[in-house]
Amino acid sequence: MVDIRPYSKQKLHVTVWLKGKCKYCKLNNEKKIHDYGVLTFEELDKQLDETKHELVPIVCKKCGSETTPESLLYRDELRKMVISEVNINYGHTIVGEKAHEIEEAHRKRYEIFDEHKDAFWERYTDYAIANWRDMVNELVDFEFQEAYQKLGIETSARTIAQYRKDVLNRFKTVEEKQRFWRAANEYFIYHHLLDIGPLGWALEKDVKYYGQKRMRFIVLHFPLGEALEELRTEWIGQLIKKEKGDNDFLFRRIAMLTDELNRTRRKITKYVHQIEELKAEQAKLQTRLAETYEELRRERKNKHISNRDPADIQKIHELKSFIAELIDELKEKEHLLQELQPVQKEVAVTVLEEETEDDTEKEVIDVLAGKTVAIIGGHRQEQAGRKYPCTILTHTGEVLDPDFYRILKQADIIIILTQFISHLAMWEAKVYALQNDVPIYFMKGLNITRLLMEVARKL
């Protein structure tokens, strides 16, 4: 095993990058989000503990679309190499008050340990003595060396095997074993576990380096803040799969629940990226739909020509069919998105304004007398006694329900409020208007009178 302590004074220039593949054009993109500057490994270790990295979308340098990052890259700029790449587990993301409590417990770990250190060391040495040979076999070379140096013991041992044999022969009494064990574990406890902190522990690597039995005791008994106890439960599920004695069922149950939790987290991460892919597919469909719509509109400009070329008629028919297929595909993507993210943020209701017009405005709006005008987008506030020369039909444009299609069929004129309508509803209305020669206007604003005036002037 390699002693990592000599590298603590080595200098590094670490930068942090988000990495992700664009769901639209499939290009791999990276975005730098932090620069630690030039620090020693020891200084960097402290900075890592204090720095939080915000996960933000990456803008694709090829197509300009945004994508969710998939991993964090840590680079050493001095050596032009990637130190580490960590996959982002969105199912493990903790926010809000709970996240604050966990960070606070992590920050106060020295105080918490100091408060319970006597009881901890007593239990730890008792556990080591009860499993003496196995525990001694888990010590690494520098731990033997430091323990002998602190205890003032000279030895001819040079290899790990020689040290292990010497320890088993030399320390016989309980007091001798206690002193040796505490001296041998000082770096492990204070400079590894405590300095890194529980949020940074790499359980699998620590088990390989420091031993299964030692990490088992740490997982079960290391002093932690209350907010980190859930993390302890996860560690138990990862490390202690089987146990002899009365606790066997309990540990197996915890292991099963931990496995299920990890599966759920992986599913959440998968869903996050699946949603991104669906959004990218939606964007592509909307682009294709816009292009096809414009082509169909150009073709229909010549509809009054009496001797239409049969090829043109066939092309218009094909374009209509293609648009219908694209809208059906958009509906399918929208349905999948709703399934994957069923909880929607509350949206403030936007109410269409109504007001009394003056005589000049009334004369303008009278152009619409006898017509039916459909206003799609926003919510209308009903007001008793309010009359217009035309019939007003409104729909929020949030869902494509029967009322939406009924209003389209009844409309002589369609007004789309572009700020308050879904893309899918907008495309349905555009295609309907094009196919049925209904005038359609895309407008901003909320005041019904002003909307009608603007349409009347255009007519």
C-alpha cells in the first residue's frame, strides 16, 4: 500500500468542470464552474470541504441548446490531466432545510467527536482487543511505524509481516494493547476520517485500504450529528450484508432497503436525462413543424388558381398529413413528460382584462359585428353586463380538451395570446386555421377591447 502523506505538500492547480452530452445534437460539452487556484494538496483538501458546486445547465457550443450535466470533472491544470470524474446522482440531491442541517452537522464534526471521544476510544480499543489478530492484520505500514515512534519502541521489523509478528508477540496486557492501538490509529481517525468528514468518505476505497473490520466499527460507532444518522444507515446497508447473531435479520433488512434506495436513485437520475432527451426531441419536432407549416402556407397562397397542378394538390395533402403526424408525435412526447415530472410548479393565473371602450373604439370594433372570435390563452374574468358586437369565446390553451376543439370549430377569427399558451395548443390552432381558411392572429396583451381593436384594424 502507498502512504499518501508525502503528497500533502505537493502543489496542484485544480479546476472543476461540468460535463454532459447535448441531447439535441449529441455533442459532448464542458463548462468550468470553479477554479481553486494553485494550492498544496493539504490546502486543497480544506477548500474542497468548504466549497459547494452549483449544478447548472450547460449551453451547447454547437447548437446552443441547454443540457443537464452528467458528471463533475476535476482537472489539474499544472499537469494537464483529469484527476477525477464523478457521475452526478440526481436521486441523491438534498435541498432546503434538510441540506442545511446536514452541512451544519458536517461542519461541526470536530466538536461532536471531541464531545464523545473518550467513549469512542474506549469502545474502539475494546473491539480491537476482542478481535486482536484480525485488527492488527488490517494496519498498514506507516501506522506501525508511527505507533512505535510515539511509544518510543525500537524494532528491527521492516516489512508489514515483521511488524505484525512483533506486535502479536510484544503487546500482551490490555493496557499495552490499548496504548498501541490508539497510537496506531491516530492518523486514521483524526487526519483521515475527521479531516475529510463523513460526507467525503469513500466507503469502498476505505474498506480496501484500512480494512473491513475497522470500517465496520467506524460505520456503526463513529460519532455523528443527528442529521447524518440517515447516512450511517446507508453505510450499514452497503457494508454489513451478513451478520451472525441476533442482529442478523436487522442488518439484512437494512441492506435490502439500502439496495432499493440506490435503485430508486439510479431511476431518478435516468428520468432526469430521459426528460432532457424528450425535450430535445420536442424542440426538433417543433422546428420541423414550423418548416412544414411555412411550406404549406406558401402552397395555399395559390389556392384561388382555377387550374391547379395535380402535383401541387398532392403536395399540399402530403404536407397536411405530415403536420398531423408531427402534432401526434408532439402529443406523445408531452404525455411522456407529464408522466416523468407529474408535479408541476404553481403558475399564477393570468386574467384577461375587460374595460369600457369610448365611441371611437366602439366604431372600430363594430367591424366584427356578428362574428365569433376565439381568444386562446390566459383566463377571462367574467363581468356581468359586458357586451361586444361580436361573440367572444375563450380558452386557456393549457390542455387540448373537447372545449378547445369546439371553440376552434365555432370561430370566425382566432386570437392566440402567445405569452399564455402551450406550444402544442398553438400548433393545433395554427394548423386548424390554415386548413379551414380561418384568420388567425398572434398577439400579446390581456385587454379584450384592445385585442379586438387591433384585429378589426387589420381586417
